[in-house]
Amino acid sequence: MIRLPKPKKTISGYHPTMPVSARHRALMKKIKKETALSVGRHLLLLSTLTKRTIPKASKIYKMNSKWVFKTSAKHLATKKKS
């Protein structure tokens, strides 16, 4: 059995019940402080930890992690062209 570490950090201003635009704003603020990779991995960890207990929230965490990876990839692609 693999034990996952308990997340120590929280994403301030983020909760899965918030509207999508508010969640994305909170995630963008967190990405400015940390890297997009760490924020995306944090969301994936939360998704895995809540998979059985809160399935709806787990799906939201997973969708938001995909959004973080997708937007950060677009951002990096436009940076390289400049």
C-alpha cells in the first residue's frame, strides 16, 4: 500500500464549491507565488485523497489541475515565441 503525504499547504481563497471564475482567480494568485507544476500536483493530491470520501470535490480538484497545466503550457508557449 502506498501512503500519500497529507497536504500541509492550502490554497488561500480556493474551495471546490466556489464558482469557476473565482477558483481560477485564486489558482492564478497561487501560481504567481509558486510554480504551476506544484499547484497542479497539489490539486491532484487533493483529488486522490478525496476520491472515496467526497467524489464531487475530487472531480473538481482534478478538473482544476488539468486547467492549471493547460493554462501554464499556453503561457509558456507564448513566452518562448516572444
